[in-house]
Amino acid sequence: MNKNYLYKYFLFLFTIVKLAATTEITPLEVVIFLAAVSSDIIVERFKQNYYTIIAELLLISYGTYLNYSFSPLYGVIAFNFIYSGYYLGLILSLISGIYFVKNSGIYIFVMSFGLSMMYGYIVKLFNNREKVFKKSFDYERQLRYELESTKARLLNSEKEIEHITEIRERNRIARELHDNIGHSMAGILMELQVVQKLYNKDDETAKKYLESSIEGVSNSLTVIRNTAYNIKPKEEIGIGYIEKLIKEFKFCNVDFKHTGDVLSIPSSIVEIINTNIKEALTNASKYSNADNIIIRLDVNEKFVRLYIKDNGKGAVNIKEGLGLSGMRERVKNAGGSISISGEDGFLIVCIIPLDFGEGGSVFEGFSS
């Protein structure tokens, strides 16, 4: 039930009791009371403005003029003026009440009027705060939706850029092979056809063309070798980078194993995994005093799981610095989840979906 209605019901009920306590209730007073109830329903539910409240005030003033038992209803007027923000109307209501209420009912009038003003102010203040909170919540939700939308667009843009880069690289390789190898092989084929026709007819000329063909093949192989060398990245990535990183880690023994198709991991996720492993090994060398670290990389059709566990001293209360907070941020930006525990050694578990363009988090809040 609306708190406005509940308070006004009490005032109307109190007025009924006072009217019933009088010697006799006239039909006009009953009509005025019913009209006051109806007008307040109109004010409350349909049209609450200054003029409708004034009309209600005139009606209650007339009822009070006939019978001072109507005086508690001035509290309804006071509440409406306060709640609607028409504070000047309170002066008119107060003057009208003092004028029409007889001495025996002045205390009830003052009490209902004062309490109604206080209650109306409290209800208005509460409702205004509720509106502010609701507006803030709606704004926060809108920002969250926009952030998710922006995140999805950025992820899609990243995939598009990666796809376009791949197509451009393929076109470059195809053009380079066509321009350098294609023409050379076409010339070699023509020379070999000449050798075939001159075989056993003009051996000296055939030998000359054969030597030229061999030289052309040798040059083409050199071009192919150079092209393949330029295609291969100068720095190792993926599993090769991880294995090289572990091999160069001298602090303690590292047991690294991987399962699944590691080649199916997108380059953006590979970068996250590489960075997190490097950060975890750095932290282990600084704080853990461990003599063994286990690293497992498991890949299936839906997600990648990175498990890092050392047998060091751990930490009951983990204070995340830039390293751990950076790991957490990288994983969550990729739509995954990360769990960190220091109860038995130090444990880090990262789970990242392979297709993180859809957003969302995997196993959020999971703790190992």
C-alpha cells in the first residue's frame, strides 16, 4: 500500500470517528466528507496541482465551518501542499484552519497540521532520494550496456584487423612468388623444352640450355628460401616462446606440459598467456622461495586453461600489486576469469574462452 494513502486513511478514519461522536451528522456533512475523500483521490491519483488542492481546501474549510470535527482533514491539505512543493499554500491553509476551527478543536488542528507537514516533508525527501538512486542506477546500467557494446565492437574490430592483415600478407606472398618465381619457372620450362627438342640433334646447344635451366632452378630455390625466411617471425611466439622462457628461467625447476590444439589459440590470447606466465615466474623468483613450479596449458574447443602452481611459502593475505592486478585485468578484458590462492604455495588459474567476442565471464568467482 502507498505510504501516502496509509497516512491519509488514518486522518479520514479519525475524522469519521470525530463525526460519529457528535450529536447528529447532517446529510450535507456526509456529502462534504465523501466529496473530500473523492477530491483527495483525484488529487493523489490523477491531477495533483495547486488549483485542485485549493479546491480541496475550500471544501474542507466549508465542512469545518459546519462542523469543527472536519479539522483533522487540514492535515491532508498540509501533506498535499508539502508533497507537491506548493509551500505558499500552507499559509492559506493555516489561516483558514485558525479562522474556522473553534477553540475546542484547535489542538487537534495544530497537531494534525504539524504532523502532516513533517510527514509530507519526510516522504518527499525519501521519494526524491529514491528517484536520484533510481536515476543513478539507470545511468550506471546504461553505461554498463554501452561499455559492453564498446567492448564487443573493439573485439570485432580486432578480429577484422587481424583478418585483413592476414589477407594482405597472403596477397603479398602470392604476388612475390608470382613475380619472382613464376616468371623464372616459366623461362626454365621453355629452356627444358628446347633441350628436349635438341636432344641427340645438337648436344652442344642442348647442354648450354640445360646448364642455364639448372642455374635458374638454383636461383628460384634461393628466392623461395629467402621468402620463407622473411615470412617466419624473428621472435618465437606461442609454445615456442613459453618453452624458451622456461628454459631461460634459472631460479628453480619448471614442469611445463600442454594438451590440446595449442595452434588454435588466437594470437591475442597467446599474448595474454605469455605475459601472465612471465609475470608469474617473475613473482615466484621474487617472493615464493619455491624449488618447483608446475605450469599446465590445456586447450579444448571452447576455452584455454592456464594452471600455474609453485611449492613456495605462499601468502594467506594476498596484496595484489601491479603484476597480479595486470594479470587479472588482461584476463577479464578477454572475457575470462582468474583465481588466485596463496594458502598452499601460490596458485594461479586462468580460464579464457577462445571466442571471447561474445563477452561474459567464465566461472566468475571460482576459487581453487
